[in-house]
Amino acid sequence: METDQLEKLIEKCLQDFYERRLKRIDGLELKRVLARKNPYLYKALATEKASDIVEKILSDFVSSSDETIFGDAFFEPIALMVSGGKTSEAPGVDFSVETKNKFTAVALKSGPNIYNSSQKKRQSDEFNSLRSRLLKLHKQFDPILGHAYGKLNKEPEKDISYRDLSGQAFWEEITEDPEFYLKLIQLMKEKPREYKRKYQVAWDAAVNRFTLEFAKEFCFKDGRIDWGKFTRYVSGR
């Protein structure tokens, strides 16, 4: 892929990422999130401003979903496009790349979080199931658990049928370009700053909106937090 094409693809994926973040905030229901929060911790931290609680809730909510959204909106479409692959309908496989003699199946994760034994077995079973269905192709089957960043790189082991490839090794595998992993971040250029400015407007509005809602539901008339009401909402029968 030419540099200008890659830059346009990166910009498109960044735009998609920020649009999805905005939708997550717009679709957030404060009381539903509050029901899973720890009022004792907020009290122990001497949190006395409704806006502080709201900003912490929003920050936790967004950060917990950002990795997943970024993987779906940025890493996956770029990997699919630059590899020349096709989206896979097989369980546990995101896309595949087929050549005359080889069929590569890729399950793509954002980072190299270590799988536990049951997750490893499930991923191997999913790859092996696809392998069985492709026997008639008479091609080498190469299953890869890819990680868009990190340094976890392993060959198949006992009971583990796939290769782990992370960061530079993964991107080089699907692009044949050892510098591709650096191009991904270099070609973002200043676009994130532009998108962040637009996002900040929606963020500030959400903080204001939810602060008003929190104050109405869980504050006394003088503005102090009603910790009893907050705690009953979270934990009461």
C-alpha cells in the first residue's frame, strides 16, 4: 500500500474510533453505571464534589472501552486492508489470507494479554475446527493469534496449535514491511489533536449533564452529597 493511501486509511479509522467514543458517551445512562460503583471508596477518598464523581465515572467508563473500540475501529480494518485478506465467518478468526499454497487464519487482539489455559484451548479448538473444514484445499494451514502491539512472540507448543505474533513481528508478517508498525503511529500525524478537540466538546457537555443529574438524585438541597441515598441506591434491597 502506498504511503498516501495508508495515511488516508489511518485517518478514516481514527475518525471511526472517535465517532464510536462519542456514541458511547451519548448512550451512557448515569444511574445504570452508578449502580456498579463503590460509594464507600468515593467517601473514603473524601470526594465531596458531584462533578468529581461524574468525571471519575466517565473516565473509567471510557478507558475500559477504549481498547476494545480502538481494536475494532483501527487495528482490525487496517490489518484486513494491508494484508489483502478477507473477513472470516469462522468462530474465533477475524480474517484470512489465502495464497496458492497457504491459508493463513488470523485472530487479532489489540495487546498481548496472556491467555489463561482455557482461553488458549478454546482458541486452539477454533483454529483446529477451521483446519478440519479446509483439508480439501490441500494447503498449508497457518493459524496466528496476532497482537497489534507488544513483544509476545511464540511458536506453537504442545496443545497450542497457533503462533503468537505481536507488534513489529505481527505487522511484518502480514505486510512484509519491517517498519510498518512505526508507520502506523507516524502517519497519524496531528489528526488525533483535531479529533480530540471535537471530542472534548461532547465530553464537557456530558460532564455538565451528568453532574446536574447526580446533584438532583443524590445531593441535598444545599449541594452536599447524600451518601446514604447514594449507598442505598447501590446496595439497598
